[in-house]
Amino acid sequence: MNYLAHLHLAQLSQTSLPGSLLGEYVKGDISSSTSLPADLELGVWLHRRIDSFTDAHPQHLGAVRALPSPYRRFGGIIMDMMFDHFLAKHWGCFSAEPLSDFIDQAHALLIPDKHWPAAMETLVSRMQQYQLLASYQSLEGISVALARIDQRFRRPTPLPHCAPILQAHYPQMEQAFMRFYPELMDYVLSLTENKRPES
């Protein structure tokens, strides 16, 4: 899953929103011996469980396998972005709070501290400055995000050119997401029921 989903699931499970993004950057073992505060450690742990659950889920796998070559090779990236798009599009099905209010609150809670790597500070700054989460509501916004991801690779990828593929597979992707996301929400709640940091 991508940023919007990780932040939403952190709010849903009453865990750390910064920790949910930190999971993108912290590598290796996260045991009780790490220097991370408990709430951030839980956020990293949950981020990893969410990604593993998503990658192995039949709906996600089916949507990736349906993509033609050469897009299938980058199917995980494409589906992470498209699932964020569908979450933004169908936000009212999963939250009683308006999406714009959620984004404002998420931005307010994403305050850099000493545990953040520089790359995460840059991400959050760009997220706020360019309203990245709100841009996921449109396919144009997703296409721009995929083109930015392409720049991280040493060699060009088909990501900047996948708009026609997204449109062609849109109904199937949307159906896969709507079947998948409620299961992911239930999974996250079951994981965190007894793991929330003490208030």
C-alpha cells in the first residue's frame, strides 16, 4: 500500500501516523533493543505487516498478473498507487471524516523529529507543499506520481506511460480494491488490538 492507506490504517488502529511512514525507511530488525520509541516501532512493525498482507492477497496478486508486459514487472508499484487512488475515491465508504479533514490532520501530526531520516522529512515536506495525498483522487495525479517514481530507477521504466493501461484495467482494479480493503482493515485491527502503545 502507499502513503494514504498507511496513514488511514494508522488512524484506524490508533497507532502512530509518523511511524506508519517511517516503515518505508527503517530497514532490518526492529526489536525492543532499537532506539525507536515504542509508538514509532509499532508503526514500522505494522507497516511491514500491511505490505506483506497486501502483496500476498489474491485480489492484489490477480490485479498485478492481469497487467500486460512490461507493466507487470512494476505491478506492485502500480497497484499500490491505484489502491491509494481508489481509497481516495471511495473514502466515504471507509471513514466518516471528510478526506480533506483527514489530510489536514495527518499533515499536522507529521512533525519531524530526530528519528526521521532526511528522505522522510523531504517526503513529508513535498506531501504538504504539493498536496500529494489529495492528488491521488485523480488518475492524472496517480500518473504524475508514477512518473516521479520512475526517476528513482537508474534506467527508464514504463511507469510514465501507463495511463492507457490504468484506464483499460480500471474497472477490474477498482473491484479488486473494494473486495480487498475491508479485509485489510479487519487484519490491521486484529493485529493491533493488544499492541497499541499506552496513553
